[in-house]
Amino acid sequence: IGRGQPAFERVADAGLVAGPVLEAGCGTGENALFFAARGLEAVGVDAVETAVTAARVKAAARGLTVEFLVHDALALGELGRRFGTVVDSGLFHTFDDDERSLYVASLVAATALRARVFVLCFSELELGEGGPRRVTQAELHDAARAAGFDGLASGAAEEAADHPGGLAQPAVLGGRLEPRQGI
């Protein structure tokens, strides 16, 4: 959409974002760039090298320091870092059930204690046919609980990136994530 997602802007405005911030599945990096412009240390990862290159070009053009890496979101622990906030705009719903478990475990490996993870994904309330697989609130909660996270909250966002199927009612999962197991 050429800028950070409005839902992520709202959580930042509400003081719910702590650095460093990781954008998982960053594409061309608009959310990481948004957080960097707010003075937060930001890192974006995506498996598509062309997207990461475009994100780096945007960062340079805007005079922002953001680390953009070609990296597998299912292996975030390999980054060797812990993040205070993770944002995901449209990545979670691309995974099948097994990959979702791996992804949430990957988030556990890359988040600091009491980190927050905010996920925008297409919900079961989405109208129309086609587009990405819909995600139920129960699926979001189950995936998080299976990884050992507590304290999840969810709600609906009014806006999302334009999508070929005209889909624009994502679910938002945002919560204080506190692993039950000492990490």
C-alpha cells in the first residue's frame, strides 16, 4: 500500500511497540520503514531476494537505517537476536498447518520475554471467494498456545493492503507474549 499498515500505526501510536522490531515476511519493507522512521531499530526479513533489494533501495532513498535480510521466516532463531516486537502483514495465512506450527516456534526463538507479536491475516469473516486461506481466531490462539505463549488478544482491523480478490478484512492478533517455558 506504499506505507505501513494502519493497524500497525495504531499499535505504535498506542505505545504498544518496543524495539527492536522485526518485520517477518517484509516484502518491500513498508512496515519496517515505518518503525525506523519512528526511531526504532528495525529489521525486515523475506525469502524473496527481489523484495529485499527493493526494501533496501527504499530505505536508502528515505535516509533510514533498516537491516533487510533474505531469510526464512521458519528459521528466525538463526538470526541470533531477540526482538521486542514482531509484525507480520500477510505471512501467517500463507502457511499450511504444519508450517504454522514451525512459524510460531520460530517466533518464540526470536522474541524477547514479554515481546509483542502483531499479525494481520485474512480471517474467517472475510467476504468473497478466492484469495488466501482464511484463518480463524481459534487457529491463531491454538498456534500461539501450542508454542507456549500466553496473554493473547485479538480483534478486527478495518484496513489492509489491497488484494486481487478485493479482500480487506484481516484479523489482527496482538498480545503480550509470555512464553510459559523459560527461554
